[in-house]
Amino acid sequence: MNKVYVVMKGYDYEGYTDNDMISIVTGTLNRLGMLPNLISNTVLSDDRLELVLVDGGSSDGTVDYIKQLNHPQIKLIEVGGRS
């Protein structure tokens, strides 16, 4: 099993190889309009990327949109009324 790296802007991880999976974890709250671009620039552009979206209680259809994608590289965590 390969290592999993969480990549944050401005950080360089020594030892990373092309076989390693990269998890991108980000919060979202009512950002439905921004999701297609985020998804296009992450999991649709590189199969080594996993996108973990933490939703704080969106009311604009964000959660439904993510669920209907049913993409194996996109994970959704719903935390309800928190952002």
C-alpha cells in the first residue's frame, strides 16, 4: 500500500513518488458554482488525486451535486451547521 500525502500550498514533501496518492481536503459551504472547476482541476486531471470535501451545511445543492457525481475519487463528509 502506498503512502498517502496531504498536500498544502507552500509545502514540499520529500520522498513523494508518482505512485503515491494525494488527498486534497477542503471545506465547502454553499459553493456549488465553484465545484465543477475544482473537480476539473483535481480528480479529472490526475488519477492520483483524491478530493475530500467537508461540507458545513450547504443549502444551495452542493451536497446533492457531489452525491450525484458518484465519483470514486471524491469523498464527502457532512458536518451539518458548521463551516
